[in-house]
Amino acid sequence: LKPIEKDKLVNALEKCAEVILLGRKVDSQNVFIRNILQAVEQSSSIVVIADKDLAIQYVNRKFTDLFGYSTAESKALSPFDLISPECEPQTARKIRSAIALSGEWHGELINRTKQGLDVWVSLSITSVADASGISRNFIFVEEDISHKKKAEFALHESEERLRTLINST
């Protein structure tokens, strides 16, 4: 409306510019988030995100393919529910203690699929803290090392047979 008040016009234009810049920032962040999600989904590693109580919040496609649980089924689990009975009974307790103390754990263990098959995995667990340093989530990154373990066991058995053969002559 006429007459135009210069200060009000400048303020209105500044607010419009702020809204446009904020919209561009949001669009840029959304693209970044989609790229990260796509990378995690297409990773050859198993990725599980659990909350601070170690309830599963997210699993990637590799998890569902290997362990046979749907995304919805996995949310009723803890990563510790997957540990095979073949592992020592105190394995879960030791891992929980380590991540409570240092926020991380690395090692190898046997997990069990929904179908009851045992899978050797190399596992890294890392806590994710918020800006105030409080752990809010844990990220579990696993690699299926079953073939490697089978080869190691076969090599060990072969060495034992060779030792027995050498010692018997």
C-alpha cells in the first residue's frame, strides 16, 4: 500500500530472504541425510543402531538378508538376542560391561540367524553421544567372517593331523 514505509519493506524482505536461505539449508541437509542412509543401506557391512537400553532401532538390508529377521521383527530384539548359545555364557555380560565403561567394544563372536544357523562375525560397537556427551545410541557394525573361521579351523585341524603324523614316525 502506498505510501511504502522503507523500514517495514526492508524487514519484510530480510525475513523472506531468511526463509529462503533456511529452506535451502533444509533441502541441503535432506540430501545429505538421504545420501548417508543410502550408503548405510547399500553397505556390505551389517549395520545395527540400538538405543541406550540396547533395543534395536534400525537395521540395514544386509542385516535382514543375513539374519532373516524383517525390519519390524528386529525392533523387538536386542543385538544380544542374536548371540549364539555356542558362545560362552558370559559373552554378553562382558560386552555390556565394556561398552558401559569405554563406550566401545571390538571382537569376534558367533551370532545365530532366525533359521538357527550360526554365523561368525567381526563386531565393532561404538556409543554415539549427544552434544552434552550422554550416550544416546550404539552402532553395531558387523562383518560375516564365517568363511574365514572355517578356513582357520580347517588349517588348525590339518596342522594337528600333520603333527600327529610327524610325532608317530
